[in-house]
Amino acid sequence: MDIRRYKDSIRTLAYIILLTAVNYFIPFLSMAVMILWPVPIVYLVQKKESSGVIGVIAAAALINGLLFGTVMGLMTVIGFGLVGFVIGNVIKERVSPLKTIIIAVITVIISQGLIFYVSSGMLNLNYQTLLQQAVESLSSEFDQQSVEQLITAQMSLIRMIFPALLAISASITGILNYYVSAWYLRRKGLNIELYKAVSNWYFPRWIVSPLIVISLLLTSNPIFLNINIFMFFLAFLQGFAVLMHYLSKKSRSFLLKSFLIFLIFIFPPVPIILIFLGLLDMWFNLRKQTNQPG
């Protein structure tokens, strides 16, 4: 048996196990691992037939399940395994970059939804029990009735806006999965057409703006509340694109961009400013892009 035939498969399996170990033992790196997890599978899809890739995913799921628990084994299959397999095949079929990003986001939505509902059942998560535990842990410091009302209201709100939260989480993860995977494939010498830089992104103003106005008037309806949250997220993305555009013109420093992205997460007014900036750019084309209306 020529071991060189299985070199890429063994390397992919090793990368998956290593990333899973990092996720398991260093939890604060979980977000970075979620972005990187599908990349080895995306690369393997370019090198091997689908049956060989599925075999590697199955082997990784078995090893992860034995080493890190059933949930990790499950995530290997319906989590990053599914995402990497789909993104890899879409890229392999030379689908346009924009369609690839859309398919990546949809796949991540399906994957995260499956993980949430299946793992909830496997772990026997009872939200009433979680509520009672939270109340008991806080009732020693605060009034129990007030704490229970507050936590109940928060959990009710989270359940109501869960579709929007899932769509936003999947959009961010799917976009990053695509860009990192495409960058890695290009580094490996594969001729992959890359979608335009985030700094040049824009969304259709005649869809986003009217939906924001309509959904604001109907936020008492859970469907329109979720639409409202997601449309504001798209406006935020366009505002972020404007920020990246002007930063790229002033400086190419990766550290500066990373610091400003960090500020977005820790300084609450910044996302609000970026939402308004995104809406302004939709209508007045602040970046003066020739292919963008406004």
C-alpha cells in the first residue's frame, strides 16, 4: 500500500483533531476554531473524490467522539464537516464567488440549527430547569421574584429573536469560512476566483431600507421583529465596509484594523454608528463606487 496516496487525507484528519483539541482545551479560541475548522476539508475536496472526503469526515467524527465526547463527534459531521464539504464542492464546481458565499451562509444556518436542536436533545436541556438554576444562583443577592421575572423575559426574548440571531451568526461564520478557505486554496496554488473585498461590499437599498421602515412599524409581530434585526445587521455590514474602505486608503496596518474591529465588540455606540453610516452609504454612495447606486 502506497502511503503517499493517503497523505492529504491523513494531514486533513490530523488538522481536524488538532483544531478540535484547541477548541476543547482552550475555549476562548473557539470562535477562531469555528472559522478554521472547515478549511482542511475544503482543501481535501479539491484533491479527492467525494467518497474519500466523506470517509475522512467519518473517521474524524469517530475519533473526536471517542476523545472529546459525543457532541464533538456530532459537530464533526453536521457542523464543520458539512460546511467544509459543501463549500469545497461549490468552489470545485466553479460556482460564482457571490453564489458561493450565499450557499456557505445557508449551509451554516442549516448546520448551526441542526447542532442546536440535536445537541439540546442529546444533552437533555430543559429550559425550565435552566431558569430555575439561574434564579437560585442569583436569588441570594437579589429579590427572587424580580430575578425570575427578568430572566423569564430575557429567555422569552431570545426565543423570539432566535431566527435573526441564527441568521446573523451564520452570516458572519459563513462569510469568514469562505474567505479563509479561498485564501488558503490560493496560498496552495489553486486558481480560485475570490469575491470582492469586504471594503467594496454594498446591499440593495430598495430592499434593505423599505424593510427596515416596514418592520419598525410592525415590531410587535415576531416575524417582522426578526426581519428588522437582520436588516439592521445588513446596514451594519455596509457601514463596516465603509469603515474598512477608508482605513485601507489611510493605512494597510493589520494591527490597526484588528484593534478597530475589537472596539466594535466592546464599545456599544460603534455598531450603532456603523448602522447609520451603512444607511447613508446606501443612498449617497459615500465611497463613490462606480458600480454602486446612490
